[in-house]
Amino acid sequence: MDDYTRKRTLVFFVLLFLLLISALYALSVGGYGVGIKEVIRVILGNGTHRERIVLFNMRLPRIVAAVIVGASLALSGAVMQAYLRNPLATPFTMGISHGAMFGASLAILLGIGYTTGSPAGIILLAFLGAMTSTVVIIALAKLKGLSPEAIVLAGVAMSSLFMALTVFIQYFANELQLAAMVYWSFGDLGRADWRGIWIMLVVFSLSFAYFFLKRYDLNASTFGDEVALSVGVEIERDRLVGTVVAALLTSVTVAFVGVIGFIGLIAPHAVRITLGGDHRHLIPTSAVVGSLLLLLSDTAARTLMAPNVLPVGILTSFLGAPAFIYLLLRMEGRR
């Protein structure tokens, strides 16, 4: 192993260790305080019945969901930025999250999945909404040759369109449906259950395996379509399949926990700044950083205004907006 790989591998395992420590800390804090020693004792099979209920039934699902959702959003952002060659491309900024939110809201209005207790209908309509935004943006970029800045503006336009459509169908919803739609739009890990967690884990694992196998093709795509084609990459097919997979990842997370913004923007850029843009390391490290960011944000959301619990989507938007403005200024400075 050369020095280049050794350093990046070391950073990855350090971040993985920090994620483990953060998870233990998140298990210990909340309305019912449990010390780190007690947490370890409960994990080892000891502890009181109340401690086991609090940790395993209330906090652990939320923490595992934060890890999976954060990794999914960061992975989606990293690959979209590569395929579209746009540093601001993420599921949130490109309107994919809002398209998925519209689909989920429509499923609630129609009673598909929401009233039956099966998530399949919500996932399907969320995926169709996410794919609509994805197809429109890719078509505009291909047919009109949009610049990276114009692609972002197209994403903003799609976000506004889907937000307007979501408000439109909310107008026709009854009180229970409206409450569910609004609650969904907040982005809250507290609604995650083990069934949803397993579904998100399976989708993330398959998506991660696909993108990791494509890591060399992703490296080539960042240099332009001509370079990618010259080294044997079928860039048009890969871009289509990759964005579909990213949209699926986004739609599944939205279907279960709602819209959580900017994790897909912050995590990949933090890794690029420190480790570079080699996708051999960018893909796994971005996933860990996304998990860490969302877990820390959710822990803060649970403790900042305790006993009240803030939806984590509110906190990530506060963190992500300055990062988005900073990246815009950097892009303008390079012109």
C-alpha cells in the first residue's frame, strides 16, 4: 500500500471510530439520562429493564436510521456531482428530494401505503416524483448544453415547482392527511422503525456496491464526456443509471424520514477538500462523513431544546445554507 492510499485509509478508519463514539454518546443522552458505562453494560446484555427499553426501542432505531440516511444522502450527492460535473449537484439542490416529497404527499392524499401501513406505495410514488425531476434536468442539460450554474438554476426551478404542487395537493387534504404531509416535510428520524431501516439498509448496500464498482468510471467522468469515452466508459448509459440509482436512494429516505437537506452537499465537499476527488476513497469516506454529520445533527436536535425534540431537517438546513453560499462564491471566484 502506497503512502497516498495509506493516509486516506487511515482517515477513513478514524472517521469510522468517531462515528462509533458518536453513536455511543447519542445512546446516552436524552430525556432519560444513561451514562456511557451503563450503555456499554446494556449492550453487553446487562442493565435494567427500563434502560434496555429506552436504548433499544427508542434511541437505537433513530441512531441507526441517522447512519443509513446520512450515508445514503452523501453517496447520492457525491455521484451526482461526478456525473453532472457540478459541485452543487445534490438530491436536495436539484429538486429530487422535493420531487420525492411531492410523490409521498400524493400517496398520503390517495391513501396509497399510508392508510394500509405498507410503505411500498409511498416509496413508488416518491421514486416517480424524484425521477421526474431527474429526467427533466438531465434532458435540459443534454439538449441545451446547460452550464453547471444553469443546471443548479434548473434544479431550483424544479424544487419550486414541486413545492408548489405539494402545497396544491395539501389544499385538498383533510386534517389528518395534512398533518402527515407537513410532518413528513420536516425531515425527522424519530419516525423510523426497524422495517423501514432494513429496507433503507438494503437499498443503500446495493447502491453503494454499484457505485464502488464504478469508482474508476466516476473518476473518468469528472474530466468530461470525451475523456470518459476515450477510456472506454459508456458515459451516457452510466449517467442515466447512476442518476436513477441516486434518485432511488433519495426517494426511499424521503418515504421513511422525510426531506433532509444539504447532507449530500456538505459531506462530499468536506472529503474533497481534505482528501481529493479520487472516488476510490471519496465514495466510502463521504458515506461515513454523511452518517457522522447527520448523527451529530440529530443528537443536537434532541438535546438543544430538551425535552422538546427538533426535526433534524431544520438543523441541517441551518448548517447547509451557509455552505451552499460559500460554494457559490468559490465558483464565481474561479470565473
